[in-house]
Amino acid sequence: MYRTKQAGRISFKFSVLLLIVVSTLMIQGCDKEPVEEKQVIRPIRAMQVADVTQFRQRQFPGIAKATQEVDLAFRVSGPLTEFPVNVGDLVSKNDVVARIDPRDYQVQVNNARGQLDRAKAKVKRAEADYNREMKILSEDAGATSMAAVERKEAFKDQARAEVSSVQATVASTRDRLSYTYLRAPFDGIVVSTYVENFEDVQAKKPIVRIVDDSKIEMIINIPESLISFASQATNIEVVFDPFPTVKIPAEIKEVGTEASKSTRTYPITLIMDQPSDIKILPGMAGKATGESSSTEDAQIATGIQVPLTAIFSPDDIEKTYVWIIDKESKQVTRREVTTGSLKDSGIIVTQGISTGEWIAIAGVHYLREGMDVKILEESAE
């Protein structure tokens, strides 16, 4: 009985002590300030919707290059015996610019021709033996046998096959002899030489560099926000730094269909005739300008071209959207747009966005309404 009362007192004291500890911890927990969650700012790629005025006011830098340029090399090895060109020389198509000593290759051709003559003679003997055996068989079947005739026919076929093989060898040695001549593949100018005459050169080693500077090309890079205007550019002019007062008319030769991953620009190749009063050399720096056949009214009517990656459609909604970025608050807002035709470098948006607005062009499926963002590329130069 005594032990039961004593155990009851101990249990009561333990319960009171536990209650005091729990209450203390709860009070301390209430005194702590709540931990604020850090605001997540998502970096995204974006572009500003441009208008035709921005294109007209821009200058696009580039470097001149020849329309054709090549490092010529021999396909065979040997010592040079002729090297008649120097840097600055003009050459015409098929002109000999270098030659290797042809004597060893001429010997190979002569040997192959001799083998061919012997092979042809062997064919004649085999055909004569076969015809004689056939005559004997037809006149006196007991004087020979079909096995003997078939052997003669096999010798004849083998001799003919040998002729075909040697003919291929002759053609190959003739080609190797012709490779001792190095000829200009087009009209141009010699801009570099890599060897000296009488030097022993190896096959595929560069000998001379020729460029065709009758026309000049220049590659410029257009931001994706302006690429739709560039493809319709007119009155393109190029001014090279050494000749700042000379404007050279140019045309678009090629429009790139894939933007650079680092700069988000499209390469456009311009081509122009070499001016008569000055000489544009490969490597000269210049700037291109142009106008677009589009007008502001036409742009509004036909739509605005944006990258295909800027457009998205939620799985549960049959609508098309873009993310508009507020430049002040740096928050995104989803906006419905109407799309038109697909182009090589993007898609046309006919309704929903205006020039001057900023839109997200990558990672659009990871954005949410009102999300704070940081623009990685505010302009692609």
C-alpha cells in the first residue's frame, strides 16, 4: 500500500515536470520571428519587339571576303620543276601555277602501256587457240574433246579480263601523270605561296592560295527581332572603313535559318561587285545599311515575326500565348496572341503584341503568372 502511494507521487511529479518543459519550449517557439522565404528571380532570355524604323536606323558590321578562295595542293608527291606565279599575279582558269617533275610518273605510264600490249597479245593467242580448237571439234569430233574446248575458252576469258585490269592501271598512271600539273580552278589573284621552286613537296601540302575578288561577300549578323525586315531589305549599301566616302550597292546572297545560341543573331551573306575605282580586299571591315520594303502600316497588317520558342499553348487550353515582361516590375504576364504563317526564322504574330514590348523567347513553359524574372539578353548585337 505504501509503495503504491509513493509510485503515484513520483508519477505525478514527473507529469508536472514534463508539462513545464513543453510549455517553456512552446513559449520560446512563439517568441521567434517567422523565417521569410527568399524570393526566386528566374533568369530568362528575352527580346524587344522591333519595328521597321529600328532596322532602317541600324548599321551592321562585317568583314569582306572573296566569293571563291582556295588553297591548291598536288595530289602526288615530288620535286617542283616549275613555279611561275608570285603573290599579286593574276591567273586565269586552267593556267599552270606549279608543276612537279613528271619523269617518274611518265615511266609508270610507259610500263603500264607495255603490260597492256602484252595482255592484248595474250588475248589474240588465246582467241586463236580457242577458234582452232572449235574448228577441230566441228570437223572431227574424235580429234578433241569438249573439255579441251572449255579450257581454251577459259584461257581466252582470263586473257580478256587481264586486259581490262591493265587498262585500268594505264588510266590510273595517266591520271597520276596529269596530277603533276597544278592548275587554277577559276580566274583570280595569287594571295599566298607556301613553297619555293625545286622544293620536294608532299601530296596534299598547300602550294599556293588563289582568291576570286571579282565579287566581294560580307557576312553580317542580324538580331532575331529584326530578321523579318532584313529578309525584305532593299537599297542595301556597304561602306568599308578604308573608303568611308564610297557606298557600294549590295544584294542578299543567303539568309541563315538558325540563330547563334550565344548572340541570338542570324547570319546574312551580302554580295557586291568589285568597284572600278577602288579595290576591296578580303579582310577589310565595313558596315552595311538598308531599308525594308515593309512600312509601319504594312507591319501592323501583316504581323510581327517572333521566334517560335516564344509561343506556347497549355495542354488544357486551345489558345496560343506569349509571356510579356514588364520592364519596370520585371514580372511576366501571360497574353493571348493570334499567330499566322511559319517562316524560316520564326512565326508571324498577327494580334496580341505591339512594337517596343518585351517578350520571353526561351523557357516559356517554366514561367508562371506574376513571376519575377531577370532578362539575360536585353539586346542581341
